[in-house]
Amino acid sequence: MSRRSDEAPMRARVPADIERADKIAFNLSGRQLVILAVTGLLLYAAWTTVATLLQPLVFLAGATPVAAGAFLLAVGRRDGISLDAWVLAALRHRHSPRRLVPTDGPVVPAPAWVQTTAGPGDRLPLPAPLRLPAKGITSDGLIDLGSDGTTSLVAASTVAFGLRTAGEQNGLVAGFARWLHSLESPVQIVVRAQRVDLTYLADRFLAAAPTLPHPALEDAARAHAAFLDDLARQRELLHRQITVAVRSRRGAPHAAQRIAEVVRALGGCEIPARVLDGPDATVRLAASLKPTAPALAPYPTPDGGDDR
């Protein structure tokens, strides 16, 4: 269906603090009020206990740091999260085991005659079992989550949205909105930006240059490899990787149907997408565990995919 070229683009104002907790009283959230109220009650109980033993100024001097710490804990933020949640995460990390090993059962302790440390009587703690949410990956790319069902991964590309007319932009937004409204189970869209290593492509061109049928083509291949090396030295190139994770609790047939619907819906929005099979899903999950590793530049193949 044709659209008028003078059609106004659809716009919607999305607040940046959409996940911020609701304010209940005194411009404070319920969590903040609970922290301050509990601290106030504890200080009041402590004052009623020692009121006959301490002067008010002495108690005030000791209670002021506690009240200030509670206020900072309630209203402070670090790394985009509330300070109390950050402190709890730090304590949980501090008391969590540092060494994890993949095993299905408990870790068997070493015999008593095995020397594990230099000091006498002080033995290293045993490693804890490594518990990953994924139990395995099938050849079709289905990730087994145990009691949580299965998850399939879709590799999606991007759309040059700013180069489209207002009518075309509205059509893309409407198609994407229809897909979002049709979702009946959890779907996660992950966008990662990685540094691109162009030396991979440069090496491919240099290796293939002597086999080209004409000297001019060989010179062009070597010149292009030199251009890629120079570009890698002068700029920090980024590769955007988009993955759509679709979860299902109804078994493999339903998961395959859901993933096909996702690819079809994204195709309607002019977004190239393909389902990741077992090896590709394994590579993408492994790369997510090492996000700082540079990505290899995609090498186009005749079928329209890329060779990595």
C-alpha cells in the first residue's frame, strides 16, 4: 500500500527513568522509606535503652554517623543501581566461591595427605560446582534450560531507519509494534558493540592475491589489504551484533514454530534475520562470556551470509 510522501512521522515520548520506583511520600520510594523508618526505629529503641546512662549529646554524636549512613544507603546510587542493592551484590560476591568447576554432583575433597597450601593446617577451600542456566545445545540450536524450557537464538541485522521517508518509517515502526504486541512468552533483544579486527580480512585478501587470474587484480587485492591495515590503525571500528532470544516452555516443536514466526515478523520489518544452529549458537554464547574480545570482520560468502 502506498503512503503519502508528506506523511508525518509517528513519535512517542518514552521517559528515560521508566524503571524508576514510584514515589510514595517525601519524594521517596517505598524501599527508601523502609530503610529510613527501620533505622529511625532502631535508633529510638537504642535511645530509650540508654537514656538514663548517656547524655543526649553523647548519644547524638554516636547516632549521627548511623543515621547518615542509612540516609546515604537509601538515596545513594552507584553504577546505575541503588546503593543498598549494590552493597548486597558486593556482599554476595564477597562470600561466593571464587573457584567453580563443571560437575553434576558435589566436589570430592582431596585426600588428607595432599598438600594444598604452604602453611601447615591451612587448606585451600574446595571449588564449588558450576551451575549454568543452559544444560546443552542441540544441533538445531535449541538451548535446553531444564525446567525453564528451551531458548532459540536469532541473529538479526539493522535497518537504515534515518534514510527512509516518513511513511516508510511509520510502516517499519507499525510492523515492529505488531510483532511486539503478538508476543506471548519472554523474548530478549541483546545488542552488543564489539571492536572489529580487520587483520582477519587483510590476511584473507593477501593470501588470495597470488591466485587471482590477472596481475591488476592481485595489485588491487594487496592495495585493499593495505587500506584495511591503515584503517585499523587510524580508527577504532565497532561491529554491532544483535541477537533475539526466544523462550518456549512447550517443547521443541512449539519452539521451532515460535522462532519461525520471529524470523517472518522481522522480515516484514525489512530486518534480515536467521536462526542460529547449534554451532553458531555455541559460538555466540561463548563470545558473550568474553565481551571484551575483538570481533572478526565478517567475510561475505556467495549465499549472502558471512564467514567468521
